[in-house]
Amino acid sequence: MPDRHVLVLAGGRGERFWPWSRPERPKQLLPLAPGGRSLLAATLTRALRMVPAERILVLTARDLVASVARECPPGVRVMGEPVGRNTGPAIGAAAALFLAESPKASFAVMPADHAIEDEAAFVRDLERAFVAAEHDSVLLTLGAPPTGPETSFGYIRRGAALGERIHRVAAFTEKPARDVAARYLESGDYLWNCGIFVWRARVFLDALEASRPALAEALQPLAGIADAAAFEKRLQDVLPACESISVDYAVLEHAPNVLVIAAAFDWDDLGSWSAWARRQPPDPRGNVLFGRAVVVDCDRCVVVGEGGTAAALGLSDMVVVHANGATLTCRLDQSENVRRVSEAARAREASEASAREGTVKSAQDSVKHSVKDGSQAWR
Amino acid sequence: MPDRHVLVLAGGRGERFWPWSRPERPKQLLPLAPGGRSLLAATLTRALRMVPAERILVLTARDLVASVARECPPGVRVMGEPVGRNTGPAIGAAAALFLAESPKASFAVMPADHAIEDEAAFVRDLERAFVAAEHDSVLLTLGAPPTGPETSFGYIRRGAALGERIHRVAAFTEKPARDVAARYLESGDYLWNCGIFVWRARVFLDALEASRPALAEALQPLAGIADAAAFEKRLQDVLPACESISVDYAVLEHAPNVLVIAAAFDWDDLGSWSAWARRQPPDPRGNVLFGRAVVVDCDRCVVVGEGGTAAALGLSDMVVVHANGATLTCRLDQSENVRRVSEAARAREASEASAREGTVKSAQDSVKHSVKDGSQAWR
């Protein structure tokens, strides 16, 4: 038990919750969890049921360290990354730190911005994963049994059963088309990839060395540094030299020893306004209202007024968000595509700012720029 | 000519342009006219083609005097009303002032918040109305030939022809239902009531005395005061004692000597976002954009971003307005009903303000209150 850690990945930018989410206050810091708590705070509450605060490491973007730290109970370590390099390098770096602290160290990886309500079931499944990871040289993934033909999640196809709700992994798959997702659902062989993992640091780094030796090599300067301050300092040089790659691509799709536990808990990555709304209590006409929201003759709308009034008249199945001095409107079934309009809006703002500064910069450049910014974040 | 005046009625609150319009910056002050000018400024430009600035009197709400005056060229007189009492008392009071200045005074009444593009035709029709009013004891109204079965305007049924495009008035009618409006349109006997009038002060006050003696009596303390400052001071006591009534109800529906000129100019009262949008240049997909508006995959939408970004994704036939820290969304064909949601939003804001002040005030009370405020304005 003393060798267990939790790594919380809190570097995402949550573009799909624009304009509520902003680069300086991304999705994991918004009060999207029950009781008006941030998703990060809710994630930490779950982590604290597994390990003490001192065993929790939160990795986030360097410019978010202060606001992330405000959500953390005393003892939790928060470290800033100088650049986003996706989950592969981040998990590899954390594994190096935990290994330096103890050769038997194991850790769970938890994204900071997902929704899980059944904490007791979550703790039981994670406990089971830790035990499995501590006894065998395996990489444990958590997969949520699908409840619909979702096209916004990656899927895990399970292979041979090793016990109740625990299987070898046959394959990881990309976000599927609707008809493929429907087939996955029907087959019963697929689970949603929750992005939650448990393994020993040593086992993970061995797998990384085998499947992605260049990345393992790039992380080498971190080896053996057990002092957190020294580690964070070195991380500033190491991370920029790493390729940007997800842990799925870097390790899980290649390793032979990957298992999946079919989660007994509910799970959602809250990837859009509609995903969030599904978990909120609706009014009698099915509207989900937050903040200063005013609806007249509306059905099944999501209306959010933060720092101002959002008013909707006579609408159905719409998203209306007033926040941070901007407004987003789209159909509920389009809310996964908010990035398309947020990028255009931010490009517009950037080009207006450039115009004010007297520099000439095309909107096209600004779009590229903002897309690039987005790709630095973990997704 | 020296006895001609123009009275501009600029007391409206323009609730239907919420949240862009606010009590302190109502519709007539918004840049809704071509070239980004305010409707009031455009109205004054038309008035200046009829009379010199010194012969223009603008009546508005007392708290709007400063912002209205900023739109006025030097010489124009701006007076504040302590309470809104609709058009009847306002026109009666102005008639008293003009009469005190000259027994032969004639004046045109122009709402400050309407749209007219063909200024030359407007000037020709007004000139004709002035000449008629100066030669006969008649009350001239201007009526716009209807271009569609509009249900948001009052109509004038024309009677016997007295000349080209000039008729006796057979009747004034309320805003009709759609099928009635269609019948009006087909008959060719009806004109839209533009709220533009021309008459001699003496003739108007005689008609008021005949049809609404109590109101004429209430205005009596203003008689004979030719000094503007003294007049405005007295107005503060007189107006609150007057009933609130439109000039149509108070005079025009009862007087036997009312004529109508079928206008040769275009006219719209811009009573809604959709009415305004019809006069704006659309983008290639029919969207009307104003300010910081961002649309992706939208058709025939009205998107306004004032002091912030309004972004719409994948919408058709919608109104999206971000202004003054609030957002309005509705279908384009519902934009005449914005008052329903603006009242709810303002009630909500008022009850939050009350809650902050620690007083208990129900939202219902606030609604009543804001409705009452609205009815004080000229419509």
C-alpha cells in the first residue's frame, strides 16, 4: 500500500466547453461536477479514497499550476509542464519519479476532467486493478460497458477472460462511425476506453522501452531523481525534447500484457455540452439551466448564464451559453463540434487584437495558431 | 415657413431589442440606421431637411435627455418628461408651446425610432402635408402602402379621395390578425399607420378639446408659455397629471377632419430584430451580422456581438444577440415576442438585486413592475 500513487492528468484545455472554458480556466476547473464542484476537485476526492494526499501527483500546464493547486487539498503535489506532449511522455515521466522513490511503486492514472458518480464501485475496481498490477507484470486498463453507440469515445475490444470482469485486451480502436459503434454495442465485446490505467512504474517503463525506445531514452534524464523539486526542474528540459504521443499509441496498442477490467462504475468523459447535460437534473420541460439562465417556452435546451444573463425564447434542443463575455449557440446534437466555432471566434479575437497592435496577421494564421495551441493539450 | 416645427418623439424604451437596448440606451439610440448611425440621428437628418435646428423639439424621458442631446446637432431643443404618458399628452404639450410662439404654428410629428430610406420622397410628402395643413383646418396623417400582411402595425382605411394620394380617413384599426391583414392588403384600401402627422398647433388643440376635454384641460397650465425653460419646468408638473393615452385614441379616431397621404417613401417601424434584419445587407448565406459576430454553417441568422463575441454553429433562421452582458436567442419568427423573455430576464435580475439588498420581493412583483415601466413609454 505505501508504494501506491495516483497520477492526475490535468493539462487539458477543454475547448468544447467554450466560451465557459478558457485557456486560463479549462474544463477540469469548471464547476461541472455535482454540487457545483470542479471536475478536478471531484477527481481528487476519488483519488483520496485510494491513497493519501502526499501520494497524489497532479500534472498540468505550467500556466495552470496556481489555479490547479487551489483545487487541491494540502499535501497533493502539483507540477507544471512547459509544453503539452500528450499522455505518453507525461505518464512516462511520472513513472520515473515514482520508481526513483520506490522500486515497487505502482500508480493509477486518472484524467482530471471525467465524470464518475459511483465512487464506491470506482474504489473497488481500482483496488482490484492495483492488486492485479502488484502481483503480475501487467498493464491494467479500465473499460466502461457501453450504454449507447457513442462515436466520441475510443473502444477496447476484450479478448480471453481471465476472471470475472477481467480480460486480456484484443485491440484498441479509434472513435468509430455511428454504424460501427452500433455493431460494437451489439456484439458485447467492446468497452469504452476510460483513460484510467493502473500499473507498476517499472512494468510501464519496461513496456515503453520495448515499444517506443526513443521516448524512453528522452525521459532517461529523469531517472533516479526522487526529489520532487529537482524532478520538476529537470522536467522543464526533458519534456520539450519528447515527441507528443498518447499512451495508447506509445505503449498500450503494442504491449502484449495489457488487461482490461470492465468497470462496475458509471463513466463519461463529458466531452460536450450535451454529455454534461445528460447528467444534470432537468426542469419539467427537460431544460438544463445553470447560473443566470432564463427560458420562456423552451424544451430540452441547455442554457448557461455565467457572469450575465442567457435568455432563450421558444427554442428546442439548443445549447445557449453566455460566459466570459461571449455567447455560443448551437443545436444540442452539434455540441461536439463547438471547436469549429470557438476556433473561428478566437481567431477573430486574435486578429482584432493584432489589428489593435498594428501588426498584420491574417485570420488564417490565427486559426492555425489556435489549432496548434489546442494540440499541445492532452485529449 | 418660419412657423413650421418638427416634434421628434424619442421617449420609447424599445424593449424588443433587448439586450442591446437597455432602459438607459433604448432603440432610438442604437446604431440601427444605415452607416451605423442611431435611428434618432437619422430622424434628425430628415427633420433638418424640413426646418432649421432651432425649430426641432425632441421630447424624451428625463433620464435620457443627456444621451439624446449627444445625438442632436446644435440648436435642437431637447426636453425631458418626468413620466411617460404616451403620444397624446406629449403632442398636446408641444402644440401648446408652438402656439405660444406663434398663432399660425404648424408642426410635424416624427417618431425617433423608425426607418425611412428615401429621404427625398419623404421630404416631398411632408412638404405637401405642411401645405395642406396650413391651408385647411385638417389633421394630416402619413400612411405607408402595405407590402405584406403585417400584423405588428396599425392600419388606416382610406375614404374618399381628395387628390392624388390624399384621402379622407375612414377608420383607424388595431394591429390585425394575419388573415385580416391579408384581407387589408388585398383590398388596397388600407395603409400602415406611420405615426407621422402634420397639423397646425391650433387645429390640433381644438380637436383635442373636442374629443378629450379633460386632457386639454390638464394641459392648460402650459398655455401661453413661449419661453422654453419655463415651459419645460412647468411640464414637470403638468405631465404627471395627464392620462396616458395615444394620439390615435385621444384625437384621430374621433376627429372628422383627418386626412391621410399615401406615402411615396418606404417605411418601417423596426419593431423587431427581424424587421431590422430585412433592411441590412446579408452575407452570401443570408445571415445578417453586426459587431463581433461569428457564424459557422449558418443560414438566414441575425447575429449581433456588441462588447463581446456572439458565435453560432449550424443554425438557421435564428436571432442571437450578445450585448450589455446578456444573451438573447430566439427563432427569427419569434423576434416580435422578445418582450416576453426580456421581462423575465429583468425580473430575474431585479429579484437577484433585491436578494442582495436583503429585501424580499417576489419575481412576480418584479414582472408587474417592469411591465408597468414599459407601458410608460410611447409605443
